[in-house]
Amino acid sequence: MKNEKLSITYRLIRTLGINIPEAEYGQISLLKAIKIYFIEVWHSLLLKYCMYSALFAPLNYRKIRPLFWRWLGAKVGRYCYIGYEVYIDLNNANLITIEDNVHIDERCFLLCHKRNLDNYYQGDIYSKLGYKKGKIIIKKGCSIGSDSIIMPGVTIGEGAIIGAGSLVTKDIPAWTIAVGRPAKVIRQIPKREEYNKNCNDKC
């Protein structure tokens, strides 16, 4: 995009010393910039409550945080648990789907965007790069351990367990346990009847 085609608003923002991606904001109008500002303030207030507030503590985990996440744009199912200091990708929350009975422990990150490095070369300015976005889908009954990071484009299968401190960069199959950075499957969770049968055979 040539400099003369950039919007006045974008050039003003750059004049203030703020580096924002040209591909994302090069044609932004003043009205849209104001709208984005107020939406981000509102979303930030909701997220701040979700992450740190102890007010109404008994209801935060299973009622208030799931509700606020829906207000932020995420699709959150029933009977979900969301711990404190869980960061949701504010401006891309609509890309997050959390099905019923999902358990997300404290201090997790759900990120739906990352810098696009496809055209990044020596001498380029990192902060001017655009973004790649991807959906995060957490299927029903999953558990995400504390301090885990879920990256864009990841689907975590039904009943899967992500160990604490994991970095999930690829899809995780249903009914498995995955741990590590990057997360790798270390165990398949058996069906109850198969486990009972094996137990009886050994006894």
C-alpha cells in the first residue's frame, strides 16, 4: 500500500508514535477508530473483572465469567468453569467456542491471533506486520490446566485434558492427555467398560 493511499486517521496515529499494522489499519476512518476505542475500553473493563475481581467470588467461576465472555463475543456452553487471570483474546473473542462442561484453570491464555511472518525479512519492522487469525474450539468436557497457552487455529477434542503449563499449537484428539511445550499426547483415556474388563481379566 502506497503512503498516499493511507487514511488520514492512520497517518495521525502513526504521527503520535504508535506503530500499528498497515494491512489492518491503513484505511481506518476516524469514526471507526473512535468506535474501536470505546469497544476496547468496554472489553477491557469486562476482562479486568474476569481476571482479578473477588467480588461475588462464589459466582465468578461458573456464572459471571462465562456470562462476561459471552458479552465479549465468545460462544460459551453450559456448566463451564473459568478460573481467575484467564486471558481471552479481547478483540477476537468471536473466534472462540467453548462447549459444555469445560474446565479452564487459572492463568491460562487463549490467543486467536499472531503476527504473520510470511513476508517478514531482514530490515522489516515487526510491529508493522499484519496478523494471522484462527479459531479456538474447546470441545465438551475438556480440562485446561493452569498456565497453559492455547494458540490460534487449535481444536481440543472432547474430554481431553491439557496438563498445567502446556503450550497447545496443534489439535489435540478427543479423550487424550497432552502436556508440554509444545503439548504432546502422552496417554489415551480408556473407556470405562474396557478398563473394568481389563481389571477383571487380571484379577
